Amino acid sequence: MKRFSYSLCLLFCLSCTATKQSTQNIKFAANPVVAHRGAFKLNKLPENSIAALKEAIRLKCTGSEFDIRMTADDSLVINHDPHFNKLEIEKVTYAELMQFRLSNNEPLPTLQQYLEAGLANNTSTRLILEIKPSGISKERGKRIAEKVVQLVKRLHAEPMAVYISFDYDILLKIRELDATAVLQYLEGNKSPAQVKADKINGVDYHYSFFQKNPQWITEAKQNGIALNSWTVNDSTTMSWLLKEGFDYITTNEPELLFRLLKK
């Protein structure tokens, strides 16, 4: 029994050491390219698939974004739309969703599977977790946030994780749970000074909000708030954002943005 306990302790210590070593090796790619739902478009991969995530990592994007929803039986899954094959994700079980597959024959990934894939052989690409607002209630949205943070911590994925959401209360809940979590707000209805006051690290708005409110760009820089913009798929807008010094640009066309960066 003592030998068994000692073995468990040794295994735990080795696991912690490995985690620390991998954290020390993290060096995020020095570019602003965030692959929206993974790098899917060029190779005709399914959005939010593990294959698209791995392609974003292969390209050394600085980040790969993906969307999180929760089933009726509290399974966290990766899917942008509220429905998957006409099934409303929040109102069915994961087993019901498993009847169908993605177009490349992947099963609909769980968040755990997605994070594990994103942590494997990756020290350069941030994992950008978009937590979708619940269509059922605000409280359920907060519960989703809590479950997501618990899983990220259990997998020791915190150094790689950035949390984003259109639901401000979800971000505030994450901040309550983790004082060091990196957070970005998506809705575009709060100034950088406002989000700083609530201890949110970045604004990730549709580029049209920055075009209408150019003072927010200056305000963000003055307040140390990260600048991100979505979903930017044309070279003209990309060039404007690069000129304005945006930290991140979220795009379905990461290859195009990389070509612009080389010029």
C-alpha cells in the first residue's frame, strides 16, 4: 500500500514537473494572426474541427479561436452554431449529437479533446476559447464558464488560454474564478477604459466598431488593453489594422494575412 501511494506521489510530481517545463517552453508566435475557428478555409476543413486547429498550429498562428457550447447533459462541445445537424445543442445530450460527424469524419469534438489536441506539440499558438452565451439563461452561461475554467485548470492549459465572449457576465464570472485569466470582450458596446475598470484584458470587436470609434484604438493603447478585431478577410482592412498597430487580427484567411505580413 505504501509503495502504491509512493508511486502515485511520484507520478503526480513528474506530471507537475512536465507541466512546468512545457510552460517555460511557451513562446507565442510573433505575429497577429488568429485563425477564426481554426485554419479551415484553404484546405476545405470543417470549421472548429481538430484538423483545423492543428493546421493553425502548423502555420504558427499566434492564436486559434474556437466556440464552446454545453449540451443538456452538461457536456462541453465545440460548435459555432446553436444547432448541429438540426439538433439544438443545449437541449440534447452528447450521445444524440454523436449520431453525426463532421464533414471530414471527425466526431463533434468535446472541449477536453480539443484542448488536449491544442496542447500537444504546441508552444506557439494560443488557444482562444469563445464561450457562447446560453440561449436558456444568464445563470446557465455562468455555469458553463465555471465548467470551462475548471477543465482548463485540470489540464494545466491556463498559460495557453485566452477567454472571449459576447456575454460580459461570463467574462466577469471567469475573472471571479481566476484572477490571472486573459479575457477579451466581443460585443463592441464598451470602451477600452470601461473594460479595464472591470479587469478585462482586451477588446475584440468587429472592425466596423473601430472604424466608427477610432478613439478607442488610442484609448486601448493608453490603458494597456489588447486590440483584436474580427472577422477580417480582405487585404484592405487587414492592412489598415496592421497600420493601426493591432495586437491580433482574427481571420478566416490566415494565409492571406501571413502574405501581407511578409510584404
